[in-house]
Amino acid sequence: MRKSFSSSLILSLFVLLMCVPFLLTFVYSISTEWGKSILPTGLTLQWYEQLYADPRFIQSVVRSCLLTFGTLIAVLIIVVPSIVMISIYLPKAEKFMKPTVLMPYAIPGVVLATGLLRTYSGSPVPLTAVLSGGIFIYALPFMYQSIHNNLREVDAKTLMEASEILGASKLQAFVRLLLPNIKIGIMVGSLLTFSTFLGEFQITNMLLGGDFETIRIYMLRVMKINGHLSSAVVVTYFLLLLMISAVIVKATSRKSYKLMAGQEETTLSISEMKGSASNELLND
Amino acid sequence: MSYLTINDLSLALGGRKILHHLNLNIEKGELVTLLGPSGCGKSTLLRAITGLIPVENGRIVIDGHDVTRVSPKKREIGMVFQSYALFPNLSVFDNVAFGLKMKKLGKSMIQEKVIRSLDMMGMKEKADAYPYELSGGQQQRVALARSLVVEPKVMLLDEPLSALDAQIRQQLRTELRALQKKLGMTMIFVTHDQAEAMYISDRIYVMNQGTISQFGEPEQLYTHPDNEFVARFIGNYNVLSGKQVRSLLGETNFEAGNGSYALRPEAVRTAPGTKSIEINGTVTDVNILGNIVRYAVKAQDVILYVEQINDSPDHAGIGENKTLFVDGEDMISLGKA
């Protein structure tokens, strides 16, 4: 009993710690003024009204979503088959893949952005495409790790062999057997990519800045004008993230044949992700 | 010509030679085991037969058709893996139906064949279950049903029982052998377990370092090993040099050459026979393996392993003397020096 009490106490404290910043942000976004007093002087929805009436805000949300989803789709189409190919048919390339996909972690966003600017400014390639390419590179580690682990877990090579002997072509085996079995890995990778880059700031700001106002750049601009308004942006951003994450989870796990272990892993990474995203946002 | 013929097959993986000029002949309805230690190339040979690994040179002929350059799906081969390799996203029924769907058979035909095949493996009740809901033994039964249902010409089994518990392993191997005989299925069974190989096979090919060391019926392999490797791998033989044999048996009693000799541990007896030679030694170790007791006896500076049925009255402990009798005819010359 005592053990379960203390563990639930620690858990509650942890949940509280994670939620407090968000709750306070929410309260700030609905208060008329909360500067010189302990409690807000009054409650209002005027900041939300003002925010949603601003066409620039709506545009920034749409831009962010288009950019992230577009890149995500490109990642899924190009990266997923590549990882599968490498894992199954080129086991020797694996040892080069590990350090390669980790490189984006080693290169700070500022350096990458500067490099991209120097290379592509003045070239016919539009900078939005360059931005998308930058995010593509940054998404590699998330995708590679989650899909690679998933492939190992289901012993993809043997599954391919078994299906080929049973008369399936490589494409049939990929679509009918491999994809459904690495769905969870793809979903985790997609969610990580999506939640990380919906709020991407560094590269976007350096490459395009005010010319391509994403939700984060909009928020930064508003923050200088009004704290309540930017809190409203944060809350909206969060709800949007939660909603889209829920849709992705729902869409990909309709049939839950997978072992419990796999699902626990997924939920864990989603909550982790939300936590890290919120910290990141509130730190700026 | 045999039903399945492998002629002068060689293969290298990543620059390393795995198989060297192999020849194999398997008749229709025969169960042949490839037996050897891990790393001897037996699984690679199996994959070469399926077509999953391309061969360097040599020919593979199945039922009169040269399939050496034919893709895996057109070879009409079934395969069962050690790790079962069931498709985790499909139910038991759909796993078994997969091969038939790939052949584009009609729905009612598939239904009928799948149920019959599952019934044969005693898995009909589990048709709607998913692989993760089944035990290892049940999963392997489904995997067997999945390969049998497409009626392959040859069925390959890559250590299919090695991941199972001892009891289930024995039960399944008995069933597998009965089923194979009933269906007249041609099977190649890979294992590193000599007891399993002896139990299940019509013939055994013993493999060592990518070559065939010896092949033949289990009885023949056991009683007449051709070389030291087979003698040690198949029967825990005592392998002795000519010099050791001379000092053990005495030069006058047995005319030993310079090559090595193999002596079965159960051929060393404790009671004298008509032509037996007496050896006196000291017991250095005793292991009880259930119905068999295994002694290590030191005589004339040679350690001799002796196996006896565990009801023998002349039981000896470590350090005690033991009198043994060996018949010169039981000494098998392995030929090479």
C-alpha cells in the first residue's frame, strides 16, 4: 500500500509540474490584466476574439500546417521505403546510417540555416522548398529510429522471405505485410516530426522570416505587443497539436492487433513529446 | 534422376566462401536432414534452394526442372522458419490463406483448403486468433499449415523445432514425421541436434564447413562414421590414435595402423565377450544422464568414455578401479593419419 501511495504521489507531482505552466498560460490568456496582483483582475475572452479575427493569424496557422504536412508526406514517401530497403537488403549500410541520421542533431539550426542561405540565395530554388528540405533533414533521426526499431522488432527480413516464398512479389510483401506491421513506428515517427516542426522557428526565421510568417514567428511578433495575446496563441497552438495528434493516432491504429508493449511505447512517446513541446514553447 | 538434385553448388556471401561444390540427391517423399554445427552452411544451403540467395555456380533441379535461375515464388517450395515468421497483422486464417491468395484462387476454394490444412495441424479452433495470442508450438503449427496448404513440391524446414520447449519439441517432431509419411511430402530438415536428426530422417547429410562430410541412413552413419568429424558429432565416439589403441589393447591382441580409430562408448563393455580384450582402468568422472551412466575411465594414460545402462550392478565411483572389455571388431578405422 505504502509503495503504491508514494508512487502515485510522485506521479501526481510530476503531472502537476507538467500541467502548471500550461494552465497558467491559459489563465493568463483569459485575464484582463494580471501584472501587479496575485490573482488576475478579471476574466475575458477578448484576446481570443482579437486573435481569431486577425487574418494574419489564420494565414500563419495554415502556412505552418501546410509546411509541416507537406514535408511529412515527402518524408513518408521517400524515407520509409528507403529505411525498409536498407534494413532488409543492405545490412552493411546500417552502420553508416546511424551516424548519418544523427548528424542533424550535431549541426545547430543556425549553422544549417546560414549554410542553406549561402548556397541557395540567388538560385532558382524557392526558399520555401529549401526550408522544407531543411525540415526534411531534421526529421530523419525521428523517422529512422522509430521505423528501424519497429522493423527489427517484427523481424522484417524473415517476413519478407516468408512472403516471397509464398508467392508474393516484393511490392506486394511491402504493402500487404511490412507496412501494416511497421505502422506504429511510422506513426511515432510522424508524430514526433509533426509536433517538433509545427513550431519550428530557427530555420524558418533565418531563411524567410517575415516573408513566410508561420505560427511561431507570428507568436514572437505578437509577444512584443501583448502578452495575453501571445498566451492565447500558445493555447491555440497546443489545442491544434493535440487535435492533429489525436487524428493521426486514431487514423493509424484503427485495428489494434499489436502487442500491448508496442502501444505503451507509443503513448509514452506521445506524452513525452507533448511535454517537450510545451517546455520548448514556454521557454522562448 | 532424383526428385531434387543439387549439382556442384558453390556459394559465397560477402566475399566469404560458404558452400563448396555440394552434391545432394533427394528422392520424392523422402525426409532428408542437413545436420551440422552452427555456421556449417546448412541454413545457407536451404536459402539457396529457395532462391533467396543466388548461387555462384552449380545447378538445382526440382522434378526435372532446372530452377537455378528461377525466382523464389516460382519454385513451388515451402519453408518453415525457426522464428515461425507468421505475419503479425494477419489472423491465423489469413496467414494460411496468404499463399493461396497470391495464387489468385477462388474464395470458396481458399476457405476449404485453409480449414482442411488447419484441421490437419490441429489448429482449426484458432483460425480467428492472431499470432501473438498463440504459444510457440501453436505458432509453428500454423506456420506448417501455411506452407503445406500451397502443396509445395519440396518443403524446407530451418530448425523448426529449436525454439520450442523440450516436451513440445518431441511431440511436434513425432507428428511432423507421421504427417510427412502420410502426405508423402519431400522434406529437407535442418538441425544441429543429432538425436533429432536420427529420430526423424530417412537419410542424413552431415555438413561441416560448407561441405558434405558424409551422408546415409541414420543407422549407417551411426555405426560406420567415415571420419573423425562425423564420429564425434553423431555419436560422442571415443576417437583414438593408432598409438593409443596399441597401448590400450596391446600390440599382440590388435593390429592397429597409424590412422585414428573410433570406438562407440556403449561398445565398451563390463562383461567379457568371446573375443574381447580386457582393459583395467580408474574411473575419473561419472555423469548420470537418466537411463544412461557415462564414465570417464583412465587406462594406459588414455581417457576412454564408457556408457552403460543405469541398472548395472557393477556401479563404480570416482577413483575406483573398473575392468572393461573391448571387442577388436568394434574399433572403426577412420583411415586418415
